[in-house]
Amino acid sequence: MYLTKENKEKLFAKHGKNAKDTGSAEGQIALFTERINHLTEHLKTNRKDYNTERSLVKLVGKRRALLDYLTKKDILRYRAIVKELGLRK
């Protein structure tokens, strides 16, 4: 599996408050971004995998909803996570 427990802990430690903080918006956005990047690479080689394509679209929607939440709640945290992850917009 591409996301092992250790990889997730590193991801949450880098973008969340600590390695155990899995519920923060920044941690979730970082996790979704990692999964989106992985699925995008998978779809480059398997272009007819429509189930993965649907999963990718759902993940992008979830990430967008969390980003919208952060814009309303705390614009500085939103700008910081977008800059860290290199997201457009």
C-alpha cells in the first residue's frame, strides 16, 4: 500500500499540530492531496479505470469542501496550507 501508517504519521506531523492530530483540516487536506496525486498517477497508465476516476472526483470534492471551510474559518490557515501543498487557487 502506498500510504502506510508511518507515512500517514509523517504527513500529519508535518501538516497537522502533531503526529496524532488526524482530525485537523490541514492534516485532512494534506492526506487527500497525497491520495489525489497517487490516483492521478494511476489514471495516467490506466485511463479506462472509471471506478478510480470516480473516486478521484469525490476526493477532489472533499478537499474542496475542506478548503472552503478553512477560507470561512481562518483565511491565514487556508493560505498557509495552499502554499505548503502547492495547490492552485
